[in-house]
Amino acid sequence: MPLIIRSSSIHAAGCYTTEPIRRRTRIVEYTGPRISKDRADEKYENSPTTYLFGLGKGETVIDGFGLAMFINHSCDPNCETKEVRGRVYIFALRDIASGEELTYDYNLYDGDEDEAYCNCGAPTCRKSMYSHEELSRRARAAKRAAAKNNASV
């Protein structure tokens, strides 16, 4: 698959296709060493940027290395990820035109307190790279904390 890395309006660099890609095509594998989530937390404790991809329930992560680590998040993606026997592949959700930046929804879920702001610019942008479920969980937790604070006053 002919892919290139170049400047992106979403994030510093992005992954682009140089040829059209048909819907459902397997584009690239997300590669890199597998490490524990705890090791990744230690390794990237003071780093604002990581290329980690959680496997299974998230106890093991891929420490991204290669073309796929440059595929940026979008709330209106043209790709999706699929885990197949412990390997992660990026597939086209729709036909993708030559020159188009590849994106998928990161659906972050790790519960870090960082905001993980989204810069995708999609009309449906939720302003966060966290999943809908994680955003709902955070909203419920904030509501409980506010109610607890109001009750103690």
C-alpha cells in the first residue's frame, strides 16, 4: 500500500495514501514492541505524546513504531482498527481518495485525567479523543463529585 508521511492539519504529521483505497481494504498493521500498561505509564510519564495502542482489555500495549503510528484521530474517520489474534490492523471504512489523510477514531479509554483534545475539525467533532463511553463515565464521575461537594458544604 503506497503511504507517505507529511504535515497534517490535525496533528504535526499524518499518514496519507498516494493511491485510492477501496472500502474494507486492510491498509497497514500497527506495529511496535508489546509492553505492559504499567511499563508504558512509567516510560511516558512526562511525555505529552505517545503512540500507544491498547490490546484486548488494555493491560498490554503496542508501543507504536512505523507508518500506522502517524494515522491521526478523527471523530469522522475513514478507517477503523481491528484486533486479529493479537495484531492490530487498520482497515478502510469507506473508499478513500488518493492524497487523503488516513484517520481512525482513537476511542481512548485509559482513564488518565488528561483532556486529550481533538483537532480533527469534523462537523461531528466531540472535542476529545476519548470514546463516547469514557466521556459519559467522566461526566457521571464529575456529577457525583459535585453532588458530594455540595452535600458537605
